[in-house]
Amino acid sequence: MRGLIIVSFLFLSFTVFSQADHWETVIKANEQWRYFVGTTTPAAIAPASNWRTLAFDDSGWLTGAGGIGYGDNDDGTTLDVTGTQVMSVFLRKKFTIVDKSKIEAGILSVDYDDGFVAYLNGTEIARANMDGRGDFPTYDQNSNGFGDEALVNPLPFTIDSEKLQTLLIQGENVLAVQVHNENATSSDLTSNVYFSVGITDGSFTYQTTPEWFTAPVAFSSDLPIIVINTTGSQPIPDDPKIVATMGVIDNGPGNRNHSTDPYNNYNGYIGIETRGESSQMFPKKSYSVETQDVNGENINVELLGFPAENDWILYAPYTDKTMMRNEITFKLSRDIGRYASRTRACEVILNGDYQGVYTLMEKIKIDDGRVDIGSLKPDEISGDDLTGGYILRVDKIDGNDYPAWSSGGIDFQYFDPAGEDLVAQQQIYIQNFISAVNSSINGAGFANPETGYAKYIDVPSFIDNMLISELGLNVDGYRFSTYMYKDKDSKGGKLVLGPLWDFNLAYGNVDYNTAVQSPTNAFGNPAGGWLYRDFRMFWFPKLMSDPNFQNKMKTRWTSLRENKLSNTRITFLIDSMATSLEESQVRNYERWPILGTYVWPNQYIGNTYAQEVAWFKNWIITRANWMDTHLPGTIITDPDPVTGVDDEFTQAGVSVYPNPGNDVFTIEWANPSFQPCKVEIINALGEQLFSSVERGSSLVWRSSHASRVNGGVYFVRVTNARGANVVKKLVKQ
């Protein structure tokens, strides 16, 4: 199989932009190279690995123009492999450095099929698709992956600039590269190698860079760094996705990340497109990203410690100048036991241009680590199979990606599976189910606990979703970005409201829509009004007309205000996130100087980041205090006022990530009533290795803190106060 990746090594300064005056290319692929066909190990002198050093005598090797390989008609030198294929080719190229002191940075770019290791003056500087970092692969070792040069520009890998200065020699140097096939029957092998350097002054010594070359950005951060490159710096369209490359740098908690560091979290291909509706008018764009293999097929990866998946969102906070409204909302939702996308702040470089602070988010979809309901297959058209799972969305109509149908005056979109992936029987089933939901809510006997709305909807999920939507007074709530899902009837089968999404215009960040004003409070007063009364889905005002629903909501709110939604907890979360962004927000607002200026639809315009955060914090606390005294209903004294606790607990299951993992594991479970839950780690013999009682819905477990935890399969068991338990497999590498 054909493979290519072009790998870039960045050796840069500690500033936001490299101090290099310009870039030049020292070695180009089409120059003359010495090469040795890997039918055996090169062994002109012992040990065999000395072929990588400057002193090695390569006069007995063949000479040819790069790239050197066979197949696909893209080689400067085509190897004669008639009747046989080879597993590897070894390359050497001597080059001269005129003035080492002028070199600020360096990039090595390699088009290879299917794996490679590169050495500078005998020391390894780059490796891809070859196991055993630091080891010398033998001539017959196969690569452990493919690449495809037809897809994209170079995939950048990084190396410390001090190492470059240590390895480079004033005068003659040698770059040595070994390229390996994935298997002995592969129909091709390729090796195109470039080496470029950043020069600190205006002098020109070497060659101009290739047209696809992009000078890198350099800085260090306390956040992860994501680097994206498109072919020829191609603009990213709204649709369809284009192929690009992405590298993610994350050196772990407490460690700084440099754009010159290796891409240690992800280094590969992506499909990418811009996303959003009104947000697309802003210069800082948000993106939908799919992690892909070299053939364009989606691959699941654990980005920044999240459960493995292939669909991701890079959200660009712009009108939300705190850059945290979505993150705080989703965190509060997860804290109260309702899945919402996990988030991680990061900094993004696109085609060498620093883009500022972004939020990596999980895209909403059916998956064990996300909306954990049954997957619906096209052949499931009858019985229990037909009843789930479905994710639906109420939003602006998108007839291409998510076609919609109207029911009860509400437009519902097929979200996952999308409409094009649903057969007629499945579309008809979910349409009929939603029609039944509408009838149950709109009917005369809607409040009957046996035959009314409670027969069709998961009441606790509606209550939790509404409480956080009301807390944020989200101007788009209940009409846009409103998600709901249904599992199979055998797994409960009721309509669950959520996950929550898109709160960038919430918490007092809008200056329009007087429909959400209360009679006595201007919209600018964060205390006033109820969102559910607005001209939106009739579901919510009708539900709130039921005293039983009101009482459950009042009781739930009062309980949550004692812990997860207390003023102390909310303040702590905001202050913690502001602290985590304190350094990066400076770079972000240097790139996007919008502090102190109006960005649609800001209600408040702070002159500093600290003022924006203070406004947000004051707004949400004032709003929560107002809800304490204005939320209708009576507190229920029943210790378990929210029905279905055990069902919800067992249906939601346990989420463990990363899984597999090395040491640190995050464990999450549903716990909407904050019951005491026992969390255990058990080995394959049934022996308990860890136990803790938690009232929350997550904990972080370090296997290194327990004895007898070697690599292997373990089990997480979470048991609630009633004795119901759920189990999840945990794999320690």
C-alpha cells in the first residue's frame, strides 16, 4: 500500500513568533543521495549502525536522485525490484553548514512509505510508524502503519532547538534516513526528504523553500498546543471537509508545552471544515474535525485524555470574552450527573499562524463514552431493535446534513443517525414517537403519571436541563441547539433531554431579544425572567404548569444549591478556569484585540479580561440567588423526589478514560441525586484493589497509588445507596 507523511521538526524561539528572519532549504528531495537497498543490513564497517555517522564510508553505495523507491511514479530513482520486494532502503546525504550561529530553527520534512527513522550525524531526530524509539531497526523490520503522500502537506514533528545546535557541525554534516515497508509484498516504497532551517539575519546561503513550506509559530504555553496544516495553506471551507494534518502537544499537568516539542498526543491526518451559524461571521473560526488514517477513514483516538473517538469540535470563543461559558456549563452538567461534552482549553496554530485560545470539545454522538445508547443499524426495522437509539435536535434547519420534519409546530432534526442513514421504517418510528410525546404533553390528561407525559419523557433529565438553561438564561435555549435522545425500549425507552450545547450567548452575553424580559426587570438585569415562557417549544411552559413537575424541579434545585450548584462551587469553577487561562488569554487578545470593543451581541464590554470574568461571575451568582426565591413549586420531603434514580443510574453506566491508559484514569457515572456511591477497582480474580465512597459523579484514580496493579484488565464497579451497581472494564497498559 502507498504511504506518505511529511514530517516537520520545529526548532524555535520562546516568543509567539519565531525570531528567524526567513527560512531556507538545505536539502531537497530531488538532489543526489547515496542509497543502499535493504536486502541486508548495511555493514561496511562494524557495528552496523555506524552507517548513520559522518565517518561511515558510503562510497560503495549507489547514487541517485531522490525520492528513492518504486511504485506510484513519484520517484527520482526507481529501484529495480523485479521479482522481489524489499522491506527497506537506507539513505545518506552530506551537507555543509556555513555558519551555525545563524541557524535559529530547523524543519525536517519526509515523504515516506511506510515508516522511517532519521538521524543527524548519527543521533536519532525523527521517527514515524516504527516501533522501539531509540532502537536501530533491522533491515527486515516492517513498519507498523501506512501513509499516503497524495493527501496532504508535511506532518510536523518537533525537536528541541538546543538538540539541533548540539548535533549540527560547522562544516560537513550527514543526514541519514531508513525507510521501511509495512510488509514484504507491498507494491511500493518511497522516500523524499527535505531539510530546512530558519536564518536569523537577512543573508541567503542555501536554497529557497518548497512552495508548500510554511514557517512555524513558536511559543510556550501552560495549555496544550494544537498545530494544523492544510495543503498549500488552503482555506478551510464550510463544507465539505478537506484533508489536513494535526499535531497535538500535551506534556501533562504541571509541564509547559512548547510548539517545538514533539507531537506526543496526536500526529496524523484530519478532515476539517468550519462550523457554526452566526459565529462564522467572526474572523476567529470554529472547526469540525475528524481524525483519520492515511486512506481517509475515521480512526478513534484519545485526544487530550478524552475517551477514544474520531469526531471533535475546535470551538473558537470570540463573542464570549471570558472564553469559558461553554466549559463552565458543560462542567456543571457533568457534575450533576448529566453527560455534556468534555472540554479542554488549548492554543491553536493554523498554517503557521497563531489563532489563539480554543476549546477542544467532544461532538455529540452515540458512543460508549458520549451519549451511551444503543447504535441503530439499518437492518433494525422491527421489535425492540427499532426503538433506539436516536439522537434528535431542534435547531435552525439544515436540510443537507440533518434533514428535519415538523411535529406539533416544532422542527425536529435527525441528528445521529442522520436522516440519510435512517431507513424509512426508522424515520416513521421516531416521527410517531415524537408525535406521541407532543400529544402526551399537549393533551388534557398530560399530568397523569401513568398515561401523560411521564409515560414518554425522562422527567429528571428535563428538570436538570431546564435548570441549567434557566440559570444561564440562554437566549438560544429551547429553540436552537436543543438535543434529545431515545434508547431502546428494553433500556428504558423514554425521551431524555440533553446533552446541553452552545451557551456562548448565555449568562448576560446578549443585548437583544426582549421576549425574555420579565415584567419588572430589563434584560440587562440578570435576576429577571424565565426562559421557558418565551415563544419556543410548547413543551416547557406546559410542563411548568403541572404542580408535580414544579415541585420536583424546586426540590432538585434546592438540593443542587447545597453542593454542585452552590455559589461557592460556581465561584470556584470560574476562578479556577480564569486562573488556567490567565497566561494564554494575553496571547489570545494580542492576536484578537477585541477587549474594550463591542462584538455582537455583547451586553457588557469589559476593558480587561479580569473585568469580563468578574461580570460573568457576578451575573451567574445574582441569577442563581434570584432563582432561589422565584422558582415556583414546593420542596418535597420524600428523600427520593426524583423518580427513576436507579433506572437512570444503571442505564447511564460507567465511563472510564483514557481506556486503555497507563496510570491516571477518570471514572464517571450518573448520580443525579448525589447519593453516596461506592467506587471499587477489582482485578480479574475478584480482589478489591481500591474502594471509596463518593457523593459526586466522578473521581480520578491513580493506579500507581495502589499495590498489585500491573498491566492487564481490571473492573470498575459503582454501587449506589440502594445497592444497584454498574460495572465497566478498565485496561491498564
